[in-house]
Amino acid sequence: MSTTPPKKKMKLAEEITFSSLTVIMGSTREVFHVRKDLVCLQSKFFDKACKQGWASGSENTVTLEDVAARAFKDFASFLRTGKSPNRTRKIHPNQECQAT
């Protein structure tokens, strides 16, 4: 059995590229790098901020002055794992979170 994927699938995988978004947080100016596609999928704010008509969209940098770095760390963790940092169950991207 061959472990090499079919050429069609390999070509598709080669064409997909993920751009990084730099997020600068609050007064500490802490810097985070996240996948732009994931953050835009999960947040209407980031989706709009990353449009080409905005400076943040063309520069791939968003500065959030009034958000605590800890809050964004939790959000970034959710983006990577699909789990809330305070919970162990998976959260579907379109599912609303409810307090337990």
C-alpha cells in the first residue's frame, strides 16, 4: 500500500498558504502571532479589521489598546485547540458558549 497521496491532493495542499496576523495587546504591547484565517473565522471584529480597505488588513497587524493580554491568550489558545482554557470539552465554532 502506497503512503504517497494522489497528485491532485498534493497539488491542493501546495496551493494552500496561511498568513499570519500580528496582534499587539494593551499597555504592555505584548505581541501575538495567530493564523489570520482562524481568527477571522471566529471573530467578526477581526474579519472586518483584516479587510484590504483597512490599514490593519494590508499590514496584517491589529493593535488592541483596551483588551487585556490574558484575555487574548485565552482566545488564541481556543483558536489552536478548539477548547476553552477553563473547560475540557470541545466547542464547535458555531456553538454559543454557555456558563456551566
